[in-house]
Amino acid sequence: MNIIYIRFKLDPQELEELRSEFPQYEIFTPNDIENSPLQMLKSNFWDFVEILFDDELNSQELNKAHRLRWIHSPTPHIDKIHLETLDEGQNILISRIVEPDSSTISEFVLGAILLYSKNFLLWERRIHGDKKSDDQDFPEMWQLKDRILLQVGLGETGSTIAERAESMGMRVWGACPQRSFHPHCQKTYAFDSLHSLLPSADVVCICLPREKQYKGWFQENQLALIKEGAILINVSPSGAINEEALLKSVQTKNYRGVIVDSRQLPNKHSPLWNMPNVLLTPKISAKPRGERHMAYSVFRHNLRQYVRGNVGDMKNVVGKR
């Protein structure tokens, strides 16, 4: 028995399409296993899995999956696929969908900038709230023209953010690993120059790759350099800002606004949830992007190539591990 194990949620119609087109495989979902009368599916299931459709695989599962030959991730991320204990000689093909829609994420960032620059969160309190509050509680609204955006990270998404901000009249400075020319940045610097850039930026937007080296990369010393009244936005999938450092910074600095959009949000008891002008969102900046349908379409295309032995025609192949 050769099994395709689909842990990513598909519509019943999509599952039926796969079963009809690829009868040489038994296709199972977690629900199928739970309701199956076959004991072997509960005890020795991983012995028969050849293809996995999911973005997670722990080492215990891998140790049982001796027939596993291909993993297709329905997201751009493969860091939760733990292949450290892979047996020597057991090659596993890995593919995934492409990066999130950079245009959608850039819209989220511009929305965040407008949210705080135009005081959208403060107007109700201003009109109906404490009449004793003075102008210090209600900062002057910004015009974006000539405001400085420091874009930290100039990959595809960071570049699109820079382009959109430029079109709004902002002065865009870019920071990336190595200093280079960028068409939508007035100035571009290497990361080691951040200490001289942060004090001048009105908006600091962090968009770094999902790589271990960038997890917690923004520490207390960098945050301390951001000027009072600035807007801080983090849309990095890597959890680029150290949580403790961010909490201390928000407690001691008067930010105009802070938005952290991440899959790894602080726990529910964190004081960050109750900080004024701080918004924490569960990685929504890339939505809507049709990720589920995209994941299914790419998987079905790749499965057709896989069964024909045309590995070279599969899309978004990361490589073999």
C-alpha cells in the first residue's frame, strides 16, 4: 500500500479529484485514519506513507516513515519539517508554494502607517472620552510626504513596500545585508549601519526572511535608537524582534504606534496586549491570498509530474534532503 497523507485541509471535492486521478495511491487525511476500522492505520501508518502534504513533520514521525519520498509544504515555510534524523541514503524531495503575495503585505504595511499617522485609533476617545486630556495625548496628524521610512529588509516583499511608500511621497531608506543600489530607495545601507539610520526614521518597517539567524535579531540596543514618536512595524515571519526587548522599549519610549504581525505572538498574559498604540496580529498581512487553493493547485501539478518521473518539471522544489 502506497499512501499520500494529506494533513493540510482540502475540500471534499479536491480530495475526490485526487483520488480519481491517482488511483494508484491510497489518500488519507487525519479524519480518515481516526475513523478507519483498519488497525494498521493506527499502529503502522507511517510505514506506508510515500508522500506527505503538510508543512510539519517531527523527528518521531520521520523515524517511522521509511518509505517517505516527497514532502509538499502548503506554505512557504519548511522550518518545522525536522529532517535532522534522516537516515543516510534516504533522499526526500521537498517542494512548497511560493512566498506570500508581496503586494498584499505592502498594503497591510501602508494601512498600518495610515492608521497611526492619521490617529484613527484616537478619534473616538478624543470626541467622547476624557475632556481633560491635553494635546499630548493626541499627536498632530502626519502628512506622509517627506516622512522617512526605513525599510529593513529588501527582499521581494520589502522592495514592494519601498515602492508603495515612495509612491505616497515618503523618503525611503533601505537596509539589507550588503549595501547596494535599489530603485525605490533614496539611500541604501548595509545592516551594520542601522545604528546611524534608526534615530532619523519616522517609520521603521522590518521585513526579514524566515531564517534562524533573524529570529530575535532586533534587540534592545537597536530599539533604543528609534526616536520618540516613531511608528514601528514588523511583518517578518522570522519573529525578528526580541519580545522582552520590545516590551521594555514600549514601556520606556513613546511610540506613535507599534504593529507586530507574526505567527509567534506573545502569550496571552504578556503586558504587550494591553499597551496603548500596540497592535498584535496573527500573521494576517498576507491575507487574503488564496493560499489554500494555490497549495492544492501546485500539489496536484507536482503530483502529476512525480508519478511520471518528471521531477525536473515540478514547481518550487527546494531540493533533496
